[in-house]
Amino acid sequence: MFDTAYWKHFRNIFLFLMTCGVLYLVRFETWPGQLSTKIFWGGVLIAALMIVGQRRLSAWLSLFLMGVVAWGTVTAFGAYFRQAQIMVMGPSDWDVAAGCLAIFLTIYCTWRWGARPLAVLATLFVIFALVGSALPPGIGHSPIDVATLVNHLFIGTEGIFGIALNTILHIVFVFIILTALLEVSGGSGAVVALSMRLFGKSTGAPGKVSVAASALFGTMTGAAVANVIASGSITIPMMKKSGYKSSEAAAIESVASTGSQLMPPVLGSAGFIMAEILQLPFSQILLAAALPAFFYYVTLFASVHASRRNEGPETVSIPLENNQKSARGLFLLAPIGVLLIGLLGLGFTAATAAFLAIISVPFATVLATGKWLTFQDLWQAAVKAANMMIPIGLLGASAGIIIGVFSLTGLGTKLVNAVLFVSDGNIMMVLLLTMVSSIVLGMGLPTVAVYIILALTVAPAMIQADVAPLAAHFFVFYYGVLAAITPPVALATIAAASVADSSIWDTGWRGIKLAIVPYALPFLFVLQPGLLGIGDISDIIAAFCVAAAFSIFALLVTTGYLFVEIGKVFRWVFAAFALGVLTPSIQVWACIIGILLYGALLLWSLRPLRSPSST
């Protein structure tokens, strides 16, 4: 039934109207945000069931479940106007029934869409809320009945319709619409074209083009696996053709694409939620992410250059559309500039700046191609945006269930106390425990879900240990992202290895080696908060110098080269200096002595180049 052209057309109409409705609500909202979030939840689940029904379910079962979702949406909508009554008398039997079905269908759709670890985790948390009173006092909680749970997760604003789904609706979706429009207009090709112009004729050109393209893609998508598939399908074959090993090409692409989630302005969609939790302007989050992203990609470029330094300059070419080859084609990237100007220059909100960037896309397309976007292009972009939003919306709703259970049972406070007890006040132990927790969760959960859970559980423990709040949140965010290239799961690594037809384990090991600096950056956030723009200009300069020194030492250890060749003995020496930078008591001396040694080696390497007369 769902395979027929009629139903496919109906589904696309629904997705198109969903995108248009969200865009209208975000820009011209005339009713409370809670009501918008409830309608958005219903739309996401119905759209998910349409697609899941086409793949795996019978048509009639899908239609029945859609009807249940619609009933749940109406019930949630009506509960908003009965808040005073519900607070006094509690939810009605119909409210409880609708809430139970809403929780079940949220988890079910999340499972069916493929985010099974998150669905299992949400289920376990619901079970914990209902039976946790039977557990020992240190773990358990006071009795919670079904009505109380439904009231908290479904009717209130701390569960499904909480901060995660609300932020996704009012901010993230607008950026996804912008991404879809840029892809339809040819922005993806312009990204590759710009990368080719910058690095197409240099040492290690194919690898550098891959890194640059992935970084620029990150300004549009902020999704690691999507970036691997989008840019890797072009750059990985290009690298292999130029002599790169399959595992090497896959590792470069996986690390570069994973970094796209750390690249402003999208920040893997988690940056918007971070701004809401910390109650900070999104522009401040962008500025905080700038220096870490700089060190991430500069060190990756340096690693690629070092690995190909003996090959000499290379020239690569990629077949592109004529408009993308020309300088005019770069106008397709103008909306990104509009976005950044709106955020950083004019101080607009993230949603307003993204809305202005969306408006600029048709004009940028005219400047680049001489043609206006057609209605078919807009239709395609709207449908594509809604399809891209479905999994993110499901993740936000399921993460809301977990967050709601945390707040209802007091589990978050218990976890914070447990981390502080195990670490015994040792800040490095707190950081190590947080790092392991973030990576383990990130192996099975999407970045947004990982960040939300850890931001509300482990990050408070770091803050209580006197870590700056912004540094604590970036700490968990970074390791949640890096889980995408950390074996054994490493979703970005698996995707890149499948494109390159290489060994997953070999690709994963090479990726870890390439990302040695990013793995250490979160510790520097804590030791040097100026790296995130915290403090005055002197703090920022000092943090930059410390991060630069560590990057130099780490690159010398992993590549054995940074403008000068070094042997195994000096690799061990600089490894000690790198560890010293991460040790607060000797950090300054490790930086000074290490840089002096590196400078001496540079001068010594230049000695044979001097002529006798000059000496």
C-alpha cells in the first residue's frame, strides 16, 4: 500500500507541509512554544511511521499507529489548557493511556529508525522509574506510579517535550532546512571546488582536499557519518588513485568528517542545546568552539603533510559542474557568510540568522548560476529537510524520556555524588571518569543524545570539582564526538572503511593516531579555559601558546616530523614534554623547555644549508 505512487506522493506532501509549518512557527510563532513542540512531536512520529511502514510494517498497522499518535498529540495539546486541573486532581485515565502509548511509540519509532542503543536505554530508564523503589537506598528512589510518570514525561515540560525537542524544533530544524537548500543549490560541489582551489596543487593534495572539504561540509551538516558518505565518496577514491593506502585514505576522511561536528556554526546540533542549558548566547558557544576547531584541523593538515612530505607537490582534479569550476560558483557559499555575520556581527539569535541565510540562498544561486531556484528545487529541499529531521526529532524525544527520569528519580544527583566519591576530589580522576563515560556512551548513541545525558549527569560533577561550566560541557561534548572514531564501534570509521574497502581495525588505529591532538584538547579546556575564550585576552593568548606547544610535541611524536626529522629517542623525549603539558604543576616549564629544544633542533637542521662563506 505504501509502495504505491499515491502514498509516496501523499508522504512527500506531508513532509513538505511539515517543513513549511515549522519554518512559519519558528519565524512567526503566535502561540506558546509548548504547543508547537507537541505538534512537532506528533508530526515527527507520523512521518517516521510513514517511512517505517513503507519498509517494515503493514500499511494498516502503520495507519493505526498514526491514528494513535494523532490522538496522543490532541491529548497533549488539550492537557496544556488543563494544567491547573491536572496539578490538583492529577491526570485522567485518558491522559494516562495516551501518555503510555506516546512513550511507547516514541521508543518504538526510535528503535525502528535504527537508534537501537538509545531506544534500549530509554526503555531501561522507564523500567527503573517504575521499579526503582525496590532497589537499595543508594540506588533506588521513592515509589513512582504510572500516573506520576506519565504526568512528568508526557504532560509536563521535563520529559518528551523538554529542552531537547524544543531546541530541535526552534533552532536545529531551521539549520537543517538551510543545509538542504544549500545541497539542492549546489553548495556541496562549491565546497569541493573551494577545497580544490586552496590545496589542489600541494604536497599531499588529495588528503588535504579531503580534510578541507569535510571541514567546510561541517559548516552545513555537522554530521560525521553523513559527511563521510557525502565527501568521502569523492575524496577517498581520489586519495587511493594518488597512492594513499585504503586504510590511510579512510582514516583521513573519518577523522576529518568527525571533526565537522566540532566545526562552527552547526556543532553537530549539540551547540544549540548547550546554549540553552548554560543560558548563554549561541554566539558565545561559536566563539568558544573556534580555537579548538582550529587546532583540530591544523594538526590534521600537518599530519597529512608529514605523511606525504617525500612525495612532492601533487595535482589532483575532480570533475565538477561548470558553475562550480568558475569563481562565480563560490557565491553558493555566501549563505554561510550571511549566517556568521548575523550571529557574530549583528548579534541575531541562531534561528533568526539561519532564517536570513535561508532567504539568501536563492539570491546566491542566481549569482552563481544565473538561474533562480525552481519550485521543484524548493519542494525537493523541503522534503529532504523533513527526512533529515525525523531521526533527530526521535533522538530528542527519546533523550527527553531519559532526562525526565533523571529529574524525577534524583538519579542525576546520585551519579554526581558517585563520581565525586570515586575520584575523592582528584580533578584528573574526575576528568578520566568523564572521558571514559562520554566515549562509551558515544559508541552507541548519537552525539546529541550523548551530550544531553552527560551534560545533565556527569558535567555537574565536573562543575562541583571547580571546572568552569563551559569547559565542563565542551569536555563531554568533545569526547562524545570522538567516540565516532574510537574502536570498537566507531561509526564514522566503519562508514569510511566501507567506502574505501579497507580494514576497520587498521583504519581505526590510523584514525586514533591522526587525532592524537583532538583526544587531548578537552583536558586543555580544563587546564587552560582561555582556549574556549574564558577570561581576558592574556588568558586566551596563554591558552593558545600552551595548546600550540602541545600540538607541536604530539605531532613530533606521531609523525616524527614537523619541519625537521627526529629519531626515536627524541620522540620519547617529546612524548614526555607532551605529558608534562597535561600536568598542571609542570605545564609551564614543559612548554618552555620543549619549545627551546624544538627550536634548537630546527636550527641544527638548517646548519648544512649554510655556505662556508656565510659561516
